[in-house]
Amino acid sequence: MRKVMLTMLVLGIGAGACATTSNDRVAALEKQLQDKDREIASLKGEDATLRSTEAKADDLSKANQALSQELKDEIARGDVTIGQLKDRLTVSVVQEVLFDSGKAEIHAAGKKVLDRVAHVLMDIDNRLIMVEGHTDNVPIGTKIAERFPSNWELSTARATTVLRYLQEKGVKPEHLGAAGFSEYRPVAPNDTDANRKKNRRIDIVLTADLQPKQAS
């Protein structure tokens, strides 16, 4: 009887050990499957992000091409430059194309240029469009100092004037922003008339992804 009980105990221990080993193997396999699922999900996420980034870059390149075609004459004269760096597209327009000296009202020829810009920008759905005003370092003259005490006010007034005009021509206002930078972001030294002309400009910048509006 003692031998039978001992045998049963040994068999029970063996069965328990086998069951434990089997459970361990199942747990290990389940963990491997979970790890694989996470890896696959991560790869899918990376692929979706890559495809989204490529699509946005493609949209920006199309906008670049369209603007370059619309403004080819101004580009050829050196009055407009277009530059694209990764996810940032900048259309730089010298002051004289849009404004008379010391003024913030867009003249007739400038409106025709902005009409062509707006024609492209009104189809942009996923970008913030910043209108940036820049001046040279020449101080404001006494004749206009009452209206524009410094280049800060002049650069800002010009930027907001262009913004309002683009909105009037169909560019979505929720995509637009404006800022004036005065003389403090030059693209050339203010040492010659030609260089100062480069610094007196309006930059229209397609920049970061437009964030969705929060529900109120």
C-alpha cells in the first residue's frame, strides 16, 4: 500500500510538473504574440505617418509649382522669390510690387499679383498661412511718423493689409495669421540700395499643420 501511494505521489508530481511546463510555454507563446502584435501596430502607425507626411509634402510641392507658374514674370524680374524647405514654403514679395514707399495701402498692380497668389492659396486646406511684414533699417520719416511711429507699425500694417486682401479673395480666414518684424529679420545686409530693397518685403509663409479647432 505504501508503494502504491508513493507511486501515485510521484506520478502526481510529474503530472503537475508537466502541467506547469505546459502553462509556462503557453504564457511564453502568448507574450510573443502580444509582442508581435505591438510591433505590427507600431509599423502600421509609422507607415501611416510616413504616408501622411509624404502626402502633405506633395501638396506643398504642388502649391510651389502652381505659385511659380502664376508668378513666373515677377520671379524672372527678381521681384518675387519662392523657397521650399521641408514642410515650409515661403513666397517673398518685395515691397515695391505691393506698396508705395511709406504706405500700407496695396496699389493696383500689387492687387493683381495677390489675386494670383490667392487663387492658389484658397485651395490650401491643411496649412497655416502666415503673412509677415519686413522693412529695411531706414528710420521712419517725419512725414509719416504720426501714422507709423516706427518700422514696427509699418511692417505690421502692411502684413495685416495683405492678410485682409487675401481673405477678401477667398482664402479661409481661419488659415491666416499676420505679424510684423520691422527691420530685425533681414535677408541681406542693409549696406546698399539693392540689399535694402531685398529686406523691404512681404513673406507669405505656408508653415505648420493647421490644428483642428476645439469644440466649444
